[in-house]
Amino acid sequence: MRLYAQTRTRRIRQVVADLTAVVLMAVGVWFALAVHDGIMLLAEPGRKLEDASGSLASGLGDAGDAASRVPLIGDVLKKPLRSAADAGNGLSDAGQSMQDAVGRVADLTAFAMITLSVAFVLALWLPPRVRWIRRSARIRGLLGAPGGADLLALRALTGPVKDLAAVPVPEGPPTSTTSCSAPNASPT
């Protein structure tokens, strides 16, 4: 099975088309990953919220622990500080949820863009290549068959290969059974 033509110009065109398809798919993947990175920038506020609220919750928790050591009113001071620390942990969780949501959107968008760009290029490039390869294999099969060279010569004169494939190939050397005679010649 041949993947490329024997003639130089057609082979160059096929190689250029193949390389173009590969480059277009690579550009599509690169662009999708760039879009992914751009979308992930939207997760930065979620990271900052998580960091800030985590630090706030930690600080309020430490203050609550320190306030609990104050004699007589330690427990009274500790409760509001612990509640504020729990609220800070809730904000930290919200920041993490925001990052997760942005990450899922970025991943799905990149996956969809990669899939669509590769599928588009393959839909345009692959069918003609497969058709050419199949046609080349069919022609090489005809060439290897008995009388195949004659059929290919006939193809060059008449038309497409698929019509010639239906023509039965004789199994021996061609014989001539017709004779030429003049139209009004009388036997002597």
C-alpha cells in the first residue's frame, strides 16, 4: 500500500497537505490550551479569597484560643471569635469552590476546542487521503492481475477505474478471431 504518489509534484502536494493538517491540528491544540490558561486566570480571585479567608479564620481561631485563657470572661470572648473563624472557613471553602468551577469550565472548553478543531481538520483532510490510498491500492491490484496492464491502458483511454474493475479479465493470451475483408469483395 502506497501512502504517497510516485510523481514528484503530486507527492509534494500530498506531503504539504499532510504537514498542513498536522500543523493545523497542533495550532488548534495550542490555541485551546492558551484559552484554558486564560480561563484559569479567572480563578485568581477565588485563590485570593481562599488565602485571605483562610488566614483570617486561622487568626480568629488563634484569638479565640487566646481569649479562652482570660479569667472569668474567656468563654464569652471565645464564642464570637470561633463563630467568625467558622465564617472565614466558609469563605475559604467558597473560594475553593470558585476555583474548582473555573477549572471545570476551562477543562471542558479546552477539550471541546481540541475535539472540534481536530475533527474539523480530519474531516477535510482524511477522506481525500483515504480515497487516494484506496484508489492507489486498487490500481496496483489491477496491475498485478493477469491482463491488468491492458486494463490500465484501457482505463487511460476510457475512464474511471471502478468501471474497469467489473470487466472480466481473459485467462490467456489474446486471440484474434475476426478477419478483415473488403465490403464488396467477391470470393474467387
